[in-house]
Amino acid sequence: TVNKETHSFQTEVKQLLNLMIHSLYSNKEIFLRELISNAADAADKLRFEALSHDNYFENDSELKIRITADKEEGTLTIADNGIGMSREEVMKNLGTIARSGTAEFLEALSKEQKSDSNLIGQFGVGFYSAFIVADKVEVRTRRAGEQTEEAVSWISAGEGEFTIEPLDKESRGTEIILHLKEEEKEFLEPWRLRSIIGKYSDHISLPVEMEKVDTGNMGQEEEEKEEDEVVVPEFEVVNKATALWTRGKSDIEEDEYKEFYKHISHDFNEPLVWSHNKVEGKQEYTSLLYLPKKAPFDLWNREKPRGVKLYVQRVFIMDDAEQFLPVYLRMVRGVLDSNDLPLNVSREILQDSSATQTLRNACVKRVLSMLEKLAKSQKEDYQGFWDEFGSVLKEGLAEDHSNREKIAGLMRFASTHENTDVQNVSLNEYVERMKPEQDKIYYLVADNFATAKNSPHLEIYRKKGIEVLLLSDRIDEWAMGYLTEFGDKKLQAVTHGELDLGGLESEEDKQAVEKATEENSDLIEKMKTFLGEKVEDVKISARLDESPACVVSSDGGMSLQMARMLKAAGQ
Ligand code: ADP
Ligand code: MG
């Protein structure tokens, strides 16, 4: 044929295919969920693009997906009349994985031989999951607005290469033809397919159709067919086909919420919690926001796409609308459906619309109160969240001034109370345990937990039985700089400034220090001369119990920790 080209998959795709086939064999049926999910996305995209291209619907505006099984050929076909793909889009979407950090992640996964579906699931296996059950996959697709002969055929056996060639395709959209492996023929059984669709695809708004089966005379049907009679199959919708967030909360099963999460997040794991709210009145919107259980492999990439899926009056507008959530809540996934934004809204318009600001405040409030609720009533789950995402949430101390107090309340620390590195002490708990004369919350930041725990700065606090919070995340020094008080209590780094134990300091302690300073003035002078410019001052202090000396930062001065960080960064 003319213009038939063979291409190699990007290395990452090969690795993914390999890992996937070996780690997801126990949950093969998910391929159907993934392909239906893509078809639903394609329908969403068409509806959106058609807002500005009225020729896109052609004469086929009933968006749907059709699933047909051909037992003779051993093929399962998933056909949609969504947006379709151009040749370039096919090359990019079905030949590469464009997500930074992917190469490293997959490399690490295959090295460790970890065929762990949780890890691979951080990824969203998507289209390539077709190769779990098929030894050959054909994609026939035509993009909306393009000519019938501009369609594309893509074929691959999932073993390193694919071929691509032009195709004449009457209908708009994408057909995915799976040539099922010999041992996967169960996926041609209508009952099996229907049950999978029911399980995974009730929540999507796109109708999923299958051929009608007349259960009354199923056996006889074949025999009655005449040789050359053309049977036009009748189709029926087999899913609920109502966008989940538009349904009433009480009509939605837990499992439906969970499946919907997987659909929108491309996360293979279940969500931790969610919050579904319909708001009417001055502003009208529906939000369905989820917190994941597990952090994605590229959580630390602050540039990676984040945010909610935005709909306006049930029309899909965009993925990753980041304007509705601050960076420190980048783990949140979900849907926001607004009745107040215009349908032709763009990222630029969103940027400075006051409606956006109101919605954003509302979303942040929802997420924070979802977390507060979780922390109160499901401590273990909350601990799990904190362990995965705590360091990200802390960024909020600096980023979100107006919610600082709330974020502080959600923080969990290691402390001298239990002396382990488990971060499970809240500020409220600390305050409850404070000595009656104590008026400050004490904390210490160090490079790692061992250094924090063994710091000589803790000696006096230990001796007096005062709890100190121990911090050792990379971001702590910076984040804690923004947290100067909690409720009516000030926070104090024990490595900073004059020893200040507030009401806990006795007159005798003070006098002892003064006396020692007088008696040792010669020694102090000698040390100052010896250390020269390296220090600002040398003082006798009551902060040590066993160690002879320690380094203290002046109040407001740069901490040792910060100095080390800057040095490490080459400053
Ligand atoms: P994801 O859905 O997470 O983007 P997938 O691997 O499932 O990843 O799909 C890759 C891309 O291929 C999609 O983002 C989309 O652009 C394209 N694609 C897949 N299936 C279809 C389809 N049925 N119609 C149009 N585009 C599709
Ligand atoms: Mg997908």
C-alpha cells in the first residue's frame, strides 16, 4: 500500500507494555474500562470543539460508543463517534508517553522487578492496556472536520513497533479492533461484556451500546437466518449513561464514586475520600473533589498538569483547570461543573474572572474541611494522607495566607513526646500537653530525624520535660518560617535567639547564668578572639545539660539549616 510506514514505539512505551502485561494479568478486564473512558473523553472533546466549529458534528450528533464482538473473527470492536485523531495525533498519542519523569520511573520499576499493580497504576495505563488481552490492535480513526480519506489506520502487535497508513473512513471518530489472544476469548461473551460495562462505565455520560440479544429464542436465531440475508443488528444502551456528578448523592453507590475517580484521575488505585456538593443560589455549581490514597511518582514536579476537570453546564471545557486549586492542593482530583462561567471560557478568561476566584475559594474550603473531617473521624486514613502528602500540604503555610491557621491545624509532627520519627502529633495535641506555665510551642528543624532527636538544643527542654516538635523535611525550614503562631500561642525554634522558656524559667536559673558569665569573662573573651568572625557572640547559657557548647542562630538571623541548604544549592 502507499504510504504505509512502520515506526518503533518510544522506549518508555515498550517498557510500559512489558510491565503492564506482567503486572495486570489478574485484572485484565480493566482494558475495557480504559477504552470506554477514552471514548468518553473523545466525546467530551468533540462537544467542546464543536462549540466553535459547527461542521464538526457532520450529520451525526448522537454521541455514543458501540461495542461489538465477532466470535468468528475473534475480535472485539470499540467504536465511538467522538473527536477522532489526526495522523499526527495518532503518532503522538499511540506511540509515546509524554510525561516528564516517566523514563526514570519505568526504569526503576523494571529494575526492581516490581510487578506491582499499585505502582504501575500511578501511571494510568490507558490505551496500551488493550495489549493485555489482544495480540494485535487496530485503530481506525478520523478526526472531526477532516475528509474521509484523511483517516488513519494504526496497527500493532504491541511488540516494539506499529504501522500507520492512510485510510478512507466514512464515519467520524475512532474504532479500536482488538484481536483477542486465544485465552481471552471470554471477552466476546455478551454477558461478560455487559457485566464489565455495568461495573466500570455506569457513571460516564456517554451511552454505551451493545447488540440487542433476544433472550427468548437465542438458540434458534442462528438456524433461522438465511444464507444471504442482511441482518441489521439492533443496538441497546447498556450503561446508565448519566454523568455521575449530576445525579443525587443518595442515588450513587460508593463503587460508582470510586470508578468515576479512576476515570477522571487515570489513577489505578481507589480514592481516599471525596466530597460531592451541589450549590444553588447566587452561584450555581457542582463540585466533586477527591483525595487520592497514593502520591503519583511525579508529585514533586510542581509544573505537572494539575487541577480539576472543568465543565460548564455539563459541557466539558478542559482538563487540568489549575485555576480552581492552589499548587499545595495539587493532589486533589475532581470535577467542577459551573453554571456561571461562559461556555467559551478560555484559560486566559479564567485567569482573571471573579467567578473563578469565588469558585476557587469554595473548592479550597471544601478540600480543607474534607481533610479536617477525615482527621477527626478517620485518624488512620488521615495519617495515611499525611504520610503521602504532608510535605505538599505544608507548602500551603507559605502559599495560602488566609487558610494558614487551618493548614497548621492539619499538620502532623514527630516530637520528643514519643521520640520516634512518626509524624502524628497535631498542634492541638501539643497545646493540650503543654505545661501550665508554658506559653510557646517549641520546635526544632534539622537535616534528618536522627540529627533532630540528638540535638544538644533539646537538653534543657528534656530536662524540664517540655515537648519539642522535631522537623526534618526539606521544606520545613522554609514553611515554618511562615508559621509564627497557632491560636494564641507563638511558635519558637529552639535553635534561635536567647533561651526563652517563658514562665518555665526560674529566678535561680537566670541568676546562675549571670553568675557564671561574670566568673568566666576571661574564658569568653578568649573564645571570642579565637573564633573571630566565625561567630557573632559567645554566651553562657542554660540551654545545655550535658553538652559543653552548641551553635545558636540569632533571632531573625539565618538558621544553620537554611545556611546549609543555601550552601548545598551553591549559593
Ligand atoms: P489518557 O487517556 O490518560 O490520556 P490513554 O493512553 O488512555 O491516556 O490515551 C492516550 C491518548 O490517545 C488520549 O489522551 C487521547 O488523546 C488519545 N485517544 C485514545 N483513545 C481515543 C479515542 N477513542 N478517541 C480519540 N482520541 C483517543
Ligand atoms: Mg485514557
